Amino acid sequence: MTEGLLIGFATLFAGVGGFILGKSGNDAAAASTAAVEWGRPTLLSERNGGGYSANNYRTAAERAALMYNPETDLDDDLQTILRGSSPINKFASLTSMLSWLNPDNLDEVLKAYEDIPMDSEHLKEYQMLLYAWARFDKDAVLDYIDDRAPDESFLDSLLQPVLSSWASEDPAHALEFFEKYQRIIDDPNRQHQLQRSLIEGWAASDSAGATEYLQGQKASQNREYLIGELSAHMFQQGSDRAMEWAESLTDPKFKEQAWEELAEDWVTVDPKGLAAWLRSHTYYEHSWEAVEDLGRGWVTSDPDAATAWFESLPEGQAKQRGIHKMAQSWADNDLASLGEWLNSVPSSPTSDLGVQEYAKRLVDQAPQAAVESAMSISSDSRRNSTVQQLTQEWYSIDPDSATAWATESGYPVDSISQTNEVLSRLNAEQRTQIEKQLGQGNLTPEMASELQRTQELLSRQAKQLKSAPKVDQAPRG
């Protein structure tokens, strides 16, 4: 391990561990009893004289289902992990072996791990070991990591499963450790990854406590990402439990983000179920981003059902925002079908958003058709800004045909005749901004996807500008 990397886990852990060990005998007995009921031992049951048994780790039904005998099968698993060529067999053996990890067979397992290099190729094997080991001896795990981690980055990767395992059984002291450790590393990205592991474990044992903790955190991209982790866990417990949790939230911004994150997971597996839940909430602002996710995701799998549902909504923000995102997603996947649908619905401020997205995507293929489509937008301000943007892009591709159209249509030529140099400079500035945002990390998947989509559009525009004729000023009639 490199000099200076040692952070003194034993010292850092002492205050927390001492607090655990200092509990009364009654508390220890209660914790030990709970461990048997849950089918797994706690730190107290191991350290305070609780009768340890590997059988505590599984219920009788689970043991029968696994059909695993640690005494006879451990050697076979170790050989498969060390010598096997099939990654599937190796992973299966690793999973079964570590499910039964306990103080009695720990030394044998650790000896086998001496033949496994601690590098990125074998990171998953070490993370699984540490997660299982942390269930019964967290301070020994921390010492092991401190001794063997090759660098800071790898050290954090090894700490993540430990923190998750710890938080799943004792979130209060896992949080105490995290808060001390984050002050030592003083790196937002590293702190975020460890905080994510904390929430993953915490949500498994105490979703109410994890929710309360996150609601107390300052609103940020990092918190929104963690809300996504918590929402995903709640959805795994079933849509009814997830709805109950989401509807119980009281902080407005937290509630909006939780609903949006929940919808992102839900729409991929049951968009109709999500739509049924959201219908009675579309008047409330906290549902609007969730409605956007519904539109974005549902139209890719069942456009007929998605468009029918959105058409049936009353006019308002939910309908407008949902159709806007639906049109963006649809345009990326099936522009022609989006155009057919737009022709079938009445012109309105809501359908204007769909027409705008349609025209923006069409301009690369047929700039004149795109501009003429945008002319049908009913809102004066939206129509004017969209047509100006499209004609300027058209001019950057083919200044002669763009100028001829403007002259024939009576459209101001000066408004579309920005030089290619100006357009190229603006394009480069926008791409630089997006690259900086993407490089910062901690973006939600949705935000990253939106930025990448914009980045692709700007890159295509940059290529067009590079190959366009050099025209300093639009020719006049």
C-alpha cells in the first residue's frame, strides 16, 4: 500500500465501535435474539458472547433450498473460483461460498483470496467478499482494506460494499463512520459514491430513516441521484408500497424528484400502471416530471396507447409537458409516425410543442419542409423563434436555397444571414459547455441523456458548418 494512503481506519472506527460494544447486556441480548429471528447475526451477537452459529445466516427453508454444505462444498467452490474457466460457474461458486462465510471458514477463504490479484479485473470478487465479511466483523474488514488497497480509488471501491452491508444492519453507526470519513477524503465525487452505498444498504433495512436523512440534505444533483437509489429500492418492494411511500412525502422538491425517479423505473416495466396512478395527480406540480417520464418512455413501446392517454388529459401543464417529452422521444425513434399523429390532432398550444420538436428533427433531412411545418405553430412567439432557428440552420447548410425561400416568402433575409464563422463559434461554445457539464459527473441518467442528445445535434451541425460554402453575406435580390 502506498505511503500516505493509510487513513487509520482503526482510529476512525474506535469511537463508533466502542459505542456499539458499550451497550447494556439487555440491549445485546435483544440484538442477538433479533439476529436469530432475521436469519443473520449482528455485530453484537458475535462480540458480546452471543452463541455464534453459521446456521444463523439462513432460515431452514433457505438452507434446504440452497442445498449447500459448507464443510464439503467449500473446497469445490474455492477450486472453481481459482481454476475455473467459466465466468458463470465462478460467479455461482463465489455466491454460494460467501453466503456461508463465517468466522470458522474465514481463514480458509482469505487464504484462497491470496491467489486472486487485487486489481480492477477482480474487483467484484473482493467486493462480494467484503460485503459478506462485514456482516460479522467490520473492524477486521476495515483493517484488511487499509492494508491491501493499492491506491485511494481502489480503497473507495472496497469500502462501498462494506458501508452498504453495515448500513443494512446498523444505519446509525454506518452513517457516523461515513460522516467522519468524508471529512478526511474531502472529494465530492468520492463522497458521493460512498454515500450512494450508504443509502443502498440503509434503504434495505429502514427506508423511513433513509428518507428522513435525504430530506435533511441540501437539494443538489447529488441528492437527486440518491433519491433515485431510494426510489428504485421502494419500487422493488412493489408498486403499491412505492405509491404509498411517494404520496407520504411532505417536502415539495423532494417529492417532485422522488416521483420523477419512481416513474423512470416504473415506465420501463408497466407504463399503463404508472399512467393509472398519475391520472388523479396531474393537477399537482410534483407529478409533472413523472408525467414527462411517462411520455418519454411509453411512446417507444406503445405509441397508440401513449397518445390516446395524453389526448384524454385536460389542458394544462401536465399535458403540455408530457406531450413535449413524448414528441422528443418519438422524433428520435420514428419521425414519420410523429408527423402522422400531429396531422391528426387539432392545432393548440399543446400540439405546438410536438410540431416544434418534429421540425427541429426534420431540418437536417428537408429544411424547407421543416420550416413550413414550423409555420403551422399557433403561438406567435413560439412560431417566430422556431422558424428563425430553423432558417438560420438551413442557411448554414445551403445559403442559396435558404435565401431564395426567404425572398419568395417575404421573410427577412437579414434575420437568417448570420455568417458561418459566427454560427461555428456559437456551436463550439455550446459544445464546450456541454462537455464541461458531462465531465462533472453526479448527473442523473435523464440529465446525462438530454445533454448527450444535444451534444449529438451540435456535432452534426458542426460538420455541416465545416462543409458549408463560405458566404459572408446573403446575396440580395
